[in-house]
Amino acid sequence: MDNVVRIVIPKEYFFPCFNLAVEALTQSPDYQAAHTILLDFTECHSLHGIGMSLETQLFYEQAKAHRKSVYWVGNPSMYNIVVMLNTATSSETLPYRNV
């Protein structure tokens, strides 16, 4: 897949670090050239931090404003938690994608 950036979330992840990682990414030439961003949670089994839903959603909305497609990949049970948390906000939830 051309023009795709895959952000692999490690097995155990502390979500305040997510903001720092994507901030650095958005400044990179790879991000600027990308049309699609995959947030890959395939390996992730343990999250720490209450902002998982908010932080991934904020990244999705910011990337979408730059005309980029963002998808959640892997770990559907974790994705369902994000959907449930996001339902109360009436925001469009970042879509899930099988890869």
C-alpha cells in the first residue's frame, strides 16, 4: 500500500505517550505524504491511561481535517470500548479496518 503510515501500538502501552508520538509523526515527511494512517493495535493487550478513546479520537479528527483517512486495525474488543465511550459524545468514531 502506497502512501500509508502504520503506527504500531506495542503490547503494553501508556497512552500519554501517544500524544508525543503522533506529534512527532505529524511533523515528518512520511505523514505529510500519507493518505492513510493505520493505528495498529494488533499486538496491544494492555493499555494504561484513561485517555485512550479521547486521544485516538482527537488524532482521527485532526488527521481527517488534513484530508487523511485514519483506521483502527486489530484488537476489535478494545475498539468496541472506544466506540462505546465515544457514543456519548455523538462524534464520528474512527473506523475499524481489517488488514
